[in-house]
Amino acid sequence: MNASFAEITPEELELLNRYWNAANYLTVAQIYLQENALLREPLTTDHIKPRLLGHWGTSPGLSLIYVHLNRLIQRTGAQVLYVAGPGHGGPAIVANVYLEGTYSEIYPEVSKDSAGLRRLIRQFSTPGGIPSHVGPQTPGSIHEGGELGYSLAHATGAAMDNPDLIVACVVGDGEAETGPLAASWKAPAFLNPARDGAVIPILHLNGHKISGPTVLGRQSDSEVAALLAAQGWNPLIVSGHEPLVMHAEFAAALEQAYTEVRTIQQQAREHGASGPARWPAIILRTPKGWTGPATVDGVQVEGTFRAHQVPLAGVRESPAHLAQLEAWMRSYEPETLFDRSGRLVPELEALAPRGSLRMGASPFANGGPDVADLILPPIDDYAVHVGIPGSTKHETTRPLGELLRDVYSDTATDPRFRLFCPDETNSNRLGAVFEVTDRALMETAQDGGEKISPDGRVMEVLSEHLCQGWLEGYLLTGRHGLFATYEAFAMVSASMTVQHAKWLQHARELPWRRPVPSLNILLTSTCWRNDHNGFSHQGPGLIDTALSLSGSVVRVYLPPDANTLLAAAQHVLESRNYVNLLVVDKQSHPQYLSIEAARVHAASGASIWEWAGNETASAPTDQQPDEEPAEPDIVLACAGDVPTEETLAAAWLLQRYVPELSVRVVNVMDLLVLPPRDVHPHGLANDAFTRLFTSDRHVVVAWHGYARAFHQLLHGRPSPERFHVRGYTEQGTTTTPFDMVVVNRMSRFHLALEALHRVSGHFDGAASLVEHCERMLRLHHDHIREHLEDLPEIRDWVWTPPDA
Amino acid sequence: MNASFAEITPEELELLNRYWNAANYLTVAQIYLQENALLREPLTTDHIKPRLLGHWGTSPGLSLIYVHLNRLIQRTGAQVLYVAGPGHGGPAIVANVYLEGTYSEIYPEVSKDSAGLRRLIRQFSTPGGIPSHVGPQTPGSIHEGGELGYSLAHATGAAMDNPDLIVACVVGDGEAETGPLAASWKAPAFLNPARDGAVIPILHLNGHKISGPTVLGRQSDSEVAALLAAQGWNPLIVSGHEPLVMHAEFAAALEQAYTEVRTIQQQAREHGASGPARWPAIILRTPKGWTGPATVDGVQVEGTFRAHQVPLAGVRESPAHLAQLEAWMRSYEPETLFDRSGRLVPELEALAPRGSLRMGASPFANGGPDVADLILPPIDDYAVHVGIPGSTKHETTRPLGELLRDVYSDTATDPRFRLFCPDETNSNRLGAVFEVTDRALMETAQDGGEKISPDGRVMEVLSEHLCQGWLEGYLLTGRHGLFATYEAFAMVSASMTVQHAKWLQHARELPWRRPVPSLNILLTSTCWRNDHNGFSHQGPGLIDTALSLSGSVVRVYLPPDANTLLAAAQHVLESRNYVNLLVVDKQSHPQYLSIEAARVHAASGASIWEWAGNETASAPTDQQPDEEPAEPDIVLACAGDVPTEETLAAAWLLQRYVPELSVRVVNVMDLLVLPPRDVHPHGLANDAFTRLFTSDRHVVVAWHGYARAFHQLLHGRPSPERFHVRGYTEQGTTTTPFDMVVVNRMSRFHLALEALHRVSGHFDGAASLVEHCERMLRLHHDHIREHLEDLPEIRDWVWTPPDA
């Protein structure tokens, strides 16, 4: 590990240490000061912020790493992305991005002088200022680090298909206790050195969390090293607390890691990859709150959990604490670091890389160096032939798989699309992608597996966290992708969806941030058709989660069939800055719309399916906008594939038995057309809403998700209490598809009964239909084991006008 | 590893193998057959189920382990709990529970004869029958295994404070890829052999998931062993496919593991625990679909992903497949396993343990051998003095910490309560527990940590998955506990909450399942007061998730202050079979109710706070129920601590400026009193609802969660559109508490303006109040950095009647 140690002169070490001092100084200054940024006068309580916020404990380590990555970049010209797992060490990263000059370029008011320094310290963790974490506001960041666990997955995704990129990923020993992070260590099994970039994890052990020790922090170097080695890494250990010694040792470790990375890559690129590479990983052990107060009021602080946030909390009240703070800050010798104007002295400025090699200015952290859109092949090429609506069945997701296959082909020489899925690509009927690519896996043993190779670009790992985390890293660096998952298990990574939406919501407000491709989540193997897997597999909860997120970033699509799915997929794959849920089952379902009709329906978000109702020829769409539309006796609305089938069958029953009844069927494909426009930008104008749903008719709704969650969409619309919603009500077991709609009271028979219950006035045939529905439900109940649902009487219907 | 190998005679091996054959036979029979259970006649398609469901691939391995655990129990008298991570291998577990006799005792219709066998095979994965996973319907199960990742955490929680219990936990190599499972391997750092039971993980590698290889499955024995060793386990490896050899080797490994466990425990119990124990863990490598069809149609099946579910899928169509199925089933020689009546032959019956030692009959899997309730100390002892409502402030969660401290003390000699928290016990103001116990950690190094020891019973680990998974295991084996977490990060384990609720929902319908203590989740450090940590820490989403779950198991409480929190905590800690969310912030907040009033308020779930409004003395509660209550001009409703404070301040403003206006304040503490009773059993009767909220007055609601999610609660109530709801709208950053309520438009000023906007008629003072509110909001907006919220004018109010 000492091969290049001699290359660092004492002078360079001294410079590196001074640069690090500058970063540490600015970190402390951000946490404490609102004036007197450079301590040009004696410190008084007037200089102290009214509220002290920030995480000092992890910051010196983050800065040490930053300083040495700067050096590596300077020496090698490498493109490096810095992922700060302990993103709550925000002031350290902001300090470094400021010192390298990027911050002032992006935020010119935070200039490289005393006035800028004053702004820098005052804005931190201040109302109206900048957040304390490395959020989207921090240049160079793709990872906020607030909810711990995803740093290494994000880093791994960022490295995929970025062959020249090095992602330095700092993992705190707190974060290392989380599940998603623990799973992320298996990255070497999935990163191909011949075509992917490198991740250099830096496991930063400082021993403590908020108030307790960490598991890894209490283990010996050899134990921690064994843990990384067992997962395929080559661990390099740097441990200590003497700054100059640590600079030398960390520089040597980083150089060794870099050399190993380039050797691995060169080998793989010249001779092909064989088996997983043993990538280097650095274990860095430093005291928590390093260089901060050793003791406060006689109690040890440095090296303990007490250094986690603000180690001297009483500076406004205690003169002794204030004096200790001043002494601490002056120990960095700020007068030697910044010139009279407040600018970093030239010999330190010279240590930072230039231009886009600065980590704060990395194009990889801002939408990627290549911001080309993904151009999809024409979706018409994948359309299914439908004919009479409902007369043909297809596995709805299969054409999407064919589309994705050609996306893979089209991007083969400029790879920027990947599909991520927990081992369900075939199960989800997307297996056409395997005609042109494989599952990625570096382990080469052949043992009955199919379509598996180091060159594959389908990412299958049985972890929703890894699938989504990898994809997020891939997207945030400017590439495109899709996460396809069993609907119920999308809840496993629901918190990641929340956090990513929060990131996008703030990122899109920053003019300097380039839009990134959307996070697209395909929820398939849905609750209604997980009858075979049972109750644990039935849960449409991610929709609930999405509905509460900001309308500026969240979209929820429920295409009723294959062609509408293609239209929706085209939109979401070409979109940017959104979290798009696509909810559709994979099984064989009736198909309704031609590709042309699908495109129109998808564009409108919701429309009347005239062919499914029996209103007169003067249908609303034929009218002048200001003309009063004819109003049906009842509206049947549906959203989602199974609810659509049940609704159409209910409409058919109503028309067959009660021909005098005027029935309208509305299909909602874009769920967020429903709320008022001030809630969601897709919200229909009020007149458009009433044109679909009338202003006062009862509406029987069948929709895919949890029944009552629908009502939050309707508040603010005229007479929301007239909407009678059926959906999933947490009823299910291992049973049949038809029993699923029965036990959740969303079957065609339930919908027809509800409709009859809601219309006023006498209609011939109504009693007969009631009797029919009740009889069929009894029959189902009494003979469920005999799979009576296979009877044509229950199961089959083909759309033909009732009088045909 | 061969120390006791000689003890197994060839005769015993043969018997073990025949018992295993019986289990495998019944597994295949459940998957395929509806008649001819014992193949007493030639197999025909009439005997085949209409739909073939089930997971064969993992089943033979699960049965092998079961058979040998039976042997271990027989030899040692050990109490063993079987946790099947691959719970989708349900038919294997059901077969074993049937063979040991438990199944027929619990479900007498599934008797130990041909008639019972017919029922056994017909019910499996059949509508109206039993699910395909080891759900609550399966005796001996505490873990369904549908959503993968939690087996080892459940097993670890089950072992805590159960000193004599051995939890055998089968982990599939698919599940091993998940984050939660990867994090669970650190159990040795937290299990104390002196007082806890033992977990014996059995990592069952069969190499494949649904359609691809597993990461661990492709690694060498030494690599996998190194991974477990690095995390503190002593790995024992059993690998092969020759049944008799495997029986011998697995028996030896299990015996060695058992001996090591008992040695570790004896050592610790006699001499005290020092450092983490190196517990044994077994790595079992067997072919996927072992003993099933080697090839089908010339394609390899056994040992590949193709054996995952139903390896011969075409038996109804293909005579060749049917013949192959028959040959496969007959290879187990059923005629030698079951007697003429259909009962397992006596020499095999003799292999199973007896009574409650049978794993299917384990009391640990059914509410625990000790079903004593947790009796809390009188909550009055922890009550805070309130005085005039709003005049005093307390950190609301601190008294709860004192209550929990005494629960720890009271159960010290019969430990059956633990607190689980991701390193935030102190931060969440529950630190009083450290007066009587410590954080549990086996690593003994002292390095500035406080209140950490192997004897501690506060479980802190920076993983919501582990906290919740351990707690679930602890609860399902009959003990009590609380998971305290930052509100936003409760979403990390939201899917576990869903799955646990699903488990309870089905378990409570089984008369033989004893109720288990409720899963209690304290959501604190809430969105409204995570102003300092910023946007990523602000998310009340778990409430949304809970609202869609079954009303039979889910409860959501929002106590407005410390005394109501005590009342709610008493209820939830003493309750069973629920998932209870307690939502309350930890910071210093105004206090309102005396402990007596708190108890009354908690019992009612929602009530009018007469002292906060200005209705006449003829208030509703003084009236006869059939008397028409007086109706206020406006109702202000609130749920949650911060919303309550803002609402009270708004009510105060309204009364000070607009004394003619009649204002009612309703506080909702039990959120689920709001929906109609057919949605939730706590739902108020309609007349009780209108007594609180009137039938037609406008209601300005301020509540803790996502604003619009509230509306799903109100559907079905009279005129739901008159409820105007403010709540969290995904607005926030690092800012001040007051700015949080401003940017989410829930401040006292917003609420007062909304109220004025909704009342009809002219009121003196209204214009003046509007001006005041707008001025204060402008002031805040213009001077946010100066923390104007500290001005008494904005921040302070003490409840005194406006004319006092």
C-alpha cells in the first residue's frame, strides 16, 4: 500500500492538510456563525446563529475524502462522482464545492470573497436558506443522504454504462446497518468492468450513530475487512487520527484503489471479463468529530456519539463554550487559508481540479454528459389487433416487452436504457427483451440458467431496494429505465419512491439542474390477479403513497389494455422529472382499443367509451362545448384493467336486462385527471369533468386500488358523495380471479346491483337483473371449489350491442 | 462434523428417508391431485386439479430440514420453532404438520385416514381451501414467507427472552438477496446467550429463483461460508444430492449445531456472556426440485429454475406428462408409507415428536407459552400537570419514556417487554428507560458509549426493517413491545406493516389462534417538527398506508399532548391483534388535558373541547341525546399535536376579533372514529358524528397527515364537501416550525382565514381579523430569516377567554 507513498512530499502533505483545514473551518462556520465568517474580530454571541443545526461528527471524514479525490482527479484526469451516504454532513460538502469554485459559479451571490462567505455561512440550515443535507441544491450531488441506505445502490446505478466514470461512495457505519445498504455490497456480481464504470466504496467508520455505537464500528479491522472480502471486494484499510499521517495513508490507499480499478478495467476491456472483478474498497476509520473539541465540560466529545451534531451547544449562553468554539475555529488558522478579500489563497486554490472535472461541476451529477432523449420505435409496430372490443385476449404486458426489446437493440451501441426487475422479467411477460440481451451476472458458472451473462443489461436481483436504487442512480446520471415489479412488493421500496419524488420536486425548481429521465415503475402481477399467490401478494398500496406526493412530479396511469399500455409507456419513457406509476396486470385480459384509439384515450386521460354505453347519438363529444350535454341515468366509471372488464360486463348486463336505462361508461386511464387542477396539473377543468361524469348523476366507480383512497381524488368536484366506489378492500386469499372481484364486491354483479340501487324511477327488467345477479353470486358462493367461474354465463362476455 | 455420525444406524437413515418420502409425496399430491390421494388406482386426468399451483422447487429441502428437526427434538427434548423463509413452500410444511399429527388435531376434518388425506390434497391452493404459503392457517407458523426478507429478523425476535427456545430459520438463496435479510445476519451482535434463545439459520441454497440464478447460489461453499463467518457465525456446510448421504450429513451438522448452541448457552449462563457468541449456521446446498423429474421433454428440470413451481405443467393435456407424474409419485412408494386406512405407518409415526414438542403444535408459534397480559403501572403516576390548557409546555413523549422505564422494571424478572428503535431512543425523549436498562450489544469494547451492555433490553439498530422485524417476532411469540421511529422513516418498513396487518387479519379469524400483543408503532419526530432535518425527514405517509388496511386490525391515534399519549399508550400496549399507530411529536408542545380529562377524551376518540369554543352553556354534552343540539357558526376540527395548537390559536383569534361568531373546537384523537361504522368498527354512529360536526355547518379541519388523505375518511358522512382540510401538502425544507405550518397553509392565520371565508353573514371584527392574519403572514414571509416567529405576537398564546 506504500508503493507511491514516497511521491507525496512533506510540502504537498502540508498543503493538503491546509486545504482540509479550510473545509473543516467552513463547516464549523456554517454550523455556528451568522457574522464574522473569517474571525477577523473576536468572537461574540452576536456572531452566533439563533439556532444551531448541522452534523459535525461525519464532516471531517467527508472532507478528507473530498480533498484526496481532488488530488486523484488532478493527477489522473479521472471523472469522479462523489456520493455522500452521510448526506447530513451537508456543510462539509458545501464547503468543498465552494472551495473548488463551483458553488460561486452556480450561485454567483455566494461569491469567492468575504461577502460570499457571509452568505455561505448565513444560508446554511437557515429558513429561506439551504438545507442541512446534500439535497438537490448541492452541486455535484445525486444523493441526499437523509433516509439512509441507498448510497451504494445509487453509486452502482450511476456506474452502469458509464465506462470512464469512477463513483466514490462514502458509506457511514450507521447507514451500513440498514438492509438496503447491506444488500448493496453484492455490486461486484453485477458490474462489468468491460463496459461499466467503477464504484469505490469508502466505508467510513467513526464508531457511533446519534447516541449509540455502530455494529461495524465496534468490530476489528480484520472483521470488517473480512465482511467486504466475502462479498467480492479487495479491502484497503486506513485507520488513525494524526492528520498528516492520515493524509499520507489515505492518499496511498486511494492511489492503490485507482490503480487497481484501471488494471481491472484494462484487463477486462482487452481480454474480456471473466468472473466478478475484485474491486477495491477502502475502510476509513477516523474519530467522530475529528479535530473538534476533545472534551466539553470535562466530558469526552471527540471520538464519541456526542460529536454527532453540534458538539458545543451552549455557545450562546456559556462564555467558556464560546471561547472554546473560538479556539477550535482558530486552530484551523483561517488567516492563513483565506486572503484579505476572503478568497482562498492561491496555493490552495491550485489543489482543486478545473472545470467539469470538479466534483461539484460533474455533468454526471447533473443529468449526465449526454442529455439525449430516448427515442422509442413507433408503438404501432407492437400494437395488438383488437377487433370488436373485448372479443380478443392478450397478455397485456407482452407487447411492452417487445417494445423494450427494440429499445435495447436501438441503444446497443450507445447503451442508455436498462430494465430492472426482481427476477420476474419472464413472469411479467417482458421476456422478449431476452431475444437481444441477457440478465447481467458476472459469475460465470453454467448450471441450467438461461440468458445470463456479464454482457446482459437486464438487471435482475431479488431486492426491490437494489432494483430501484440502481435505477435511480442510472436515471440521475441521465439514462433511462423501467422498474418492473409485482405490485404488492413495490411497497418494499415505497420509501425510496417518496424520497425520489421529494428529490425531483426540489430539483426541478432549480434552473441549473437539467431534467432527468423519469422514474418509471411498472406495477404488474396485480392484486386482482394474484389470486394464485394469495393474500400477501395482494396490495395496491403504492398508489396510495403516490397520491399524497406532490402533483408536480407524480403521475399514475392505469391503462386498461395492451395498446393503451404502449401509449402510456411511450409517454413515460420519453418524459423527464416525474415518478410515473404504470399499473397493469400481466395475465391474459380482454383488449378494447385499437392503437389509434388508445393514443387518443391516453392523451385525454379519461374518456367516455360510447360503444359501451347506450346514450343517444347526440353524445357529448359531438356537441358544441357550450351545449348542455345529454345526461345518462347512471354513469359507470372504471380505472384499471380488471375493473374495466367488470364495468363493461356490468354495463352489458344493465343494457341487456334494462334496455330503457341510459348508461354511460367512462374509462379513466390517467388517475390524476380526477382531482381539481389546483391539486394536480392533470386535473380536468370543471366543465370537462362534468362533461364526463355529469354534475349530479350517480357514478358507480370500479377502480384498481384501495376503494376509499379514491375519494381523496374527488374532493372539490361537484357532489362527490354521488360517487360510489368499489375497489380492493383488503379481501383475498389463494382463490380464483373471479372470487377476488366477488369478495371485494367489485364484480359485474355487484356493480350492476349498485347501479340499479342508485337510479331513481321504475325500469322494466330491473327486478329480473337483480334476481340474476343475486343468483349468480349465490351460485359462485356455493360452488366456489368447482370453478363455476369458467361457466360462460359468469365468465364470458363479448361486446355486442344488447339487441344484436 | 462426523462426531456422532456413527450413531445413526442404516435402519434409522432408512426410516428418516421414508418419512421424508412421505412428506415429499404429500407435497406433490397437494400440488397435483384432487382424488386418488394415495394412488390406489392408476392415475388419470380426472384425479388432477383444474388448476395447478404451488412451489415444488424449495419443498424437498424444507421437508428434509423438518424431518431432521423432528429427530433432534426426539433426541433432546428441545423446544424448536420452525421459521420457513421460503414460505411459498407451503405444501411441504403442511405435509409435515399433517404427518406429525398436529394438523388433524386443529382441523379434525383433515383426519389421519384416507378421507382426511382427500381433504388435505383438495384444500391446498383451492378456492375456499388453504393458501399456498405458510400463512396463519398453517399450525406452527409465525411467518408467511410471501414478501421475502424478514425470516431471520422474525426468528431473532422470537428468540429474544426465550432462553430455552431454538429457532430454526430457513433462508432461501432468493430471500438472501433482499436488503432486510442481508441486514439480519448481524443478529449475533444482539443475541445474548445468557438470556435469549438461539437462532440456527439454515441457508438453503438451491441456486435459482423464479427464472434466474441466485448470487449466493453461484458462489463457492468457501465464499458463502466466509460471508457468514464475517458476520459472526460458525458455518457448517452440507452439500449434495444423494438422499441417504445427505440424511447422514445433515443429521450430523444439526447435531453439531445443537451441541454448539448448548455449549455457548451453558458457558454464558454459568460464566456470563463476553462478546458475541459464534453461533452455528448451516449452509445446505441441494438441487432445486430435488427428487422431482430430472428432465421434462428432454430439458433439464431438477436442479434448475424450471423446478421452481409446477415442474410438470402439462399433465392434463399430455399423457406422457401424466405418466411421468405417476412414476414420480410412485417413486416415493406411498404404499409403504401409509397403511390401508390411509394413516402413516407406525414406524414412521414414531419418528415425530409428541404433544407440544411437535413444531406444528409449538406454543411459541401460537401466542407464546405464557399468554399473560402486560399490566401497566397506573398512568396517573406519569401525568404532567397542565393547569390552564395551553399554558404549560412539555416534551410530549418524555412521560411515556418514564412509563416504559417502569414497564421494564416491572418485567425485569419475567422479561416480556422490549423497546425497538433505530438509535433514537434518547432523541425521541424516551431515554428514561436507560435508568433501568441499557442498549443491547454483545460487542464489549468501551469507547465513549453510554448505557450499552449485553444485558440491555433496548434494541437499537439503524434499520427500521430489523427493529420492526425483531419486534414482530417478539410479538408473535407472545411478548409485548413498541417500535419508536422517526415518522418519515416508518415508510422504510411500511411493507412490513402491511404484511403484519394481513397476517393479523387472517389470524384473528382462526379460533385456535390465540390473540397476540399488538404491533405498536410510535411515529415521532414528525413532519411538522422536522424543520431542522429538512424535507427528506418530513413524511406522514405511513398513515395513508394504514388507512387502506382492514378496519379489523388497524388503529391510528393522534394524541394532542402528553397525558392523552399516556392514555393511548396504555390502551395499545394492553391490546392484542392490532396494528396501532401512535402519532405524536417529541418536542416541547403546549399541554391541554389533565390525566382525567385525557382518559375521557381517549375513550371517546373525539370530543368537543368546550373550553376552546364559545358556544352557549347548553352545550351538546349537557343535553339529552334526543334534544336538537345548538349549532355553532363554524366548527374547527383538529387531529394531532401541531394541528391542535394551530386550531386552538385560530379559535382564540376568531373569538378575540369576532366575538359574535360562535365557534366550536373538536379534537379527534382516534382517527378511525371518522369513517362510517361499516368501514371501521370505531366509526361513530351517524348521530354521534353529527353531534360533533353538525350536519351542515362548515368544518375547517387541521390534521397531522397528508391533507387530502383525510377525505377518504369522510365519505359516507353527511355533506362531506363542507369539510375543508388543511394538512401536510409535501411542502418543506430546513426551516422553522412555524414556517412549516405556513408553507403547508395550516397556520393559525390560514385556519382563521378559512373559517371566516366559510361562515355566511356579516360579523363585526371579521375584516380586522383578515387584515391581522394577512399582515402576520406577510411579516413572516418578509422576515423569515429573522425568526420572527419568536415574537409573542405570532408564537405565544395562552388560553384565556378572549374577554378576560
